[in-house]
Amino acid sequence: MRQWAHKHLPRSDEPIKILECGSGNGTLLLSFLTSPDTEPKRQQFILTGIDYSAKASTLAAGVEAERLKTLEIDAEDNDEIINDTPLANWREGDLLRDSIDEEWDLVMDKGTFDALCLSDEAVEEDEEKRLPSLVYPERVSRLVKDGGFFLITSCNFTEEEIKRRWTREGLGELCAEAKLTTGFTYQ
């Protein structure tokens, strides 16, 4: 996800706002503290992680504090530059139920949708009492600003299934696909 973002997000003199849905320990979001050394200039990011668990937000803040202690050495070892990025904003929040009146340039999901699809309990606050798997795409699409991007990775759904669930009317349009390849062979 980070590699895609560095390749496709337009560079800006303004900070790029990034949200991770279901941020957990925050490691994906914190990967934006640095950029490949091939970048023409340092990009400033405003990083926000939202997780339904207050403990996850506390953990993420602790992971960030530890990461910052070794950031300079890690960046040098990995041929990276340190971005001019303030501390991340770790929030406790329920993406299915809370009203979030903010938009981001990039919204990322690295497994939250997969987890929500396992639930067979209706979202009571939803007028139609739909399942989380139906409510979540609509809620998340409101968080992406016009011209922004939503990146999702899934281990439970095929590419076609993701397209069906995320490209219906009112949710935006599919603008890019990333094909992942692995060196794994199952025998």
C-alpha cells in the first residue's frame, strides 16, 4: 500500500492527509514517516489512525514513540528519507456508527473490511439494519475527499468480489488496480 501511494499520490506543497481504518498497532500508517530516497523532495503527511479499540490507539501511540527513537538510523539503513510529518493522530472510533465529518486524500483498509464481513449482526443504527459488510463501504466512501484514493487489501475476497462490493453507485469509481505477486508455490 505504501509503495502504491508513493508511486501514485500526486506530490503537493500541502500536507497529504492519510487515514488508516482499523489501524490496530499503526505500523502501516507509520510507514509514511519515511519515503524512498528516490523521492524528489520530502512530502509532509498528516497521519490519522482510527480503531474501535481504545487499547489499539494506545498501543499505536506507543509503537510510534518507539519507532521515532530509531527513525533516523532505520531510514539511513533502508535508503529512505524522513518526512516532515507531525505525530500521528490516534483515534478511538466506530466507522459503522460514529459521525466523522472529515475527509482524507488517502484512506486505507488493510483487513478491517475482511473482519467486518465475518459479522452476521445487523448495524442497529443503520435505518435498514444492514450487515456491516454493506454499511462499511458507504461510510468509508464519505471519508475520501473528491479526487482522493481508497486502497484496500483483502485476503478473504477475490478481485472481482471486491469490485462488486466497492464500485456500486455512490461509492466512487475504480481508478487503479494493483496486482500482487508472490513467490509462494503450494504443492
